[in-house]
Amino acid sequence: MGVGARASVQSTILHLGRCCLGRILSRRGLFLGLALLATVAAPAAERTFTNPICARGADPWVVRHRDAYYYCRSAGGKIWVSRAERLQEIGREPGAAVWTPPPNTPYSQELWAPELHRLDGRWYIYVAADDGNNPNHRMYVLEGDPEDPQKPFAFKGKISDPSDRWAIDGTVLVLSGNRKYFIWSGWEGDRNVAQHLYIAPMSNPWTISGDRACISKPELPWELNGRPLINEGPEVLRNARGRVFLIYSASGSWTDDYCLGQLTLAGADPLQPAAWVKHRDAVFARTADVFGPGHASFVKSPDGKEDWIVYHAARRKGGGWDRDVRIQKFGWNADGSPNFGTPVSPGVVLPEPSGQR
């Protein structure tokens, strides 16, 4: 074969090789492209959780600030604040011990239901405490850092109305014009007969500036389980239009019948008892396998599209004060009031709040 012929054959072979290689690479690229497309098109695996989210706990107070949830609680004679980006993980770490009461004071013991609030550009904690004698329980205020709620808090003082009666479970309602009101559970007199809900005006985050007014007392059948009679744990909840509801706990917290009730602010002046309308039925109550659900707080999902309730329940039937912490999504009725549904059974798989990373 001549040189020209050999060159022609080699050229043909090289051309065929390139074509075959190109087809192989093209097919491989096609397969890789299809695989990549399938990966992109496939929805991300939905993250889930089950209740309870904390094996032990009561009176859970959770707030969302910027990109995280903060869980405020009392344990071991201290107040703790933990941080988590996912709501279901608020109890995984103990967090920071932000305040330890000094010994031998009227507020050294029995730290109950601390609440973390951001008011007027600072963090505040409201907590009930006593000297070891329950009739001496009163509400106290701690002041924190302007930015970081996990930094140490300083004792600000006792917050009380002129009657200075027994008081626990204090919370704050803020209305238009930065008008602040303190709402709490207290005794009418000096005997532990019944706990009522009271409201009083505030001049600043640590001072009550007027007399108290009673806005709720135990009177309906579902509020009357256990003695003494109980209305406690008031928490403010607003709907999308700003309508104010006060969700509170009723019946004895040690009973399986502990539940949530609802007041609606229907008048212009929250200091007038007639401005509050009580719902005739409990709005969140026991089921066949959930006992004593109550003392709730409320947060939004990270994307702002969902509303979530954080609450405690007894760990078993007849469990009394042996409680854990749970969360679940809730909706709204056509009239704008919250619809909490029924407590979800332990172990049921639920999707996590929307927008969590």
C-alpha cells in the first residue's frame, strides 16, 4: 500500500474513532444531565419530628427573634435561655444560665414560669418567685442586654399593683401607642381559694402604674376541676389583623383536665372587665392519650406562614406535675379566632415548621 493510501486509511480510522468517542461522551453527558435534572427536580426530603420535643419541662415560653428561637425556663434554681434555629430543637442544649437569685431573699426560691420579652429595645424576664413559702409568691422583673438574650440578666425589682397580693404567671400586653399592660394570675385576698386573672397598666417594663382589674375567674364547668380553682398562665395571641386574644390555662395543673381557655378583647379599654369576652368552651383539652395540655406560648414559622403552639402535657394519665414539652401547628377560624384543634398524640410524625433551614 502506498504512502498516500496508508495516510487515507489512517485518516479514516482517526475520524471514526473521534466520532465514536464523541457519541460515547455525548451519551455520558446526556446521562449525567438527566441525572442532574432529576436531582434538581426531585423535592427535598421533608424534615419531620415527633412529640414530645423535651422529655421534661413545664410552662414553656418560646419567642422568635431574627433567625432563631429562644426558650426561657427555670431549672436547678436558675433561669436559662437556650437558642435553636429549629423549633423542635429548643430543648437539645441547656443554653445559658442568665440569672441565679441570691440566697435568703424574698425571691430566692420557687422560680416559676419565666417569660422572655423584648420591650423598648431591651430584653426583660418576668418570673414568679418566693422565699420558700408559697403565699409569698410575687412577680419580679429582670433586665437584660439590648441585643443578646443569652447574656446575664440583672435584677430590676418586684412588679406589683397597690394590693400586692399573691401573683404568678405574669405577661405583657402591648397595644397601639406602646401602651403596656401587665396580666397575671393572682389571689383575690390572702387565702388560696381560687386564682383569677388580673390586668393593670404599666408606665414602663418594670412598673405597674394603677390598680388591678379582674378579667377572668373560674366559673364554667371545664374550669372547675381540682381545688383550689384555677385560671392561670395568660398569654397574648394576635391574629393577622391584630385582633387580641388571651389564651389561659384552667382547672388544676396537677389534673388530667388542665386545659386552655380563651378571652377575646372586644372593647377599646382592656382595663374594663366587660371588654373581655370568655369563650364558652375550652379551646384545647385532653384526649384519649394526651392529658393536662396547657400553659402555652405561640410563635411563627421562620417564613411567617405558619402559627405554632408550644405547650406542656402530663407524660401519662394521672401524671400530675410530671410533664413534657410539645409543639404543633394551628390554624384560624373564619371569624378570626384561633383553632388549636386537638393535642397530637405522642409519637405521631409531623412536618417541621415551614421555612426552617
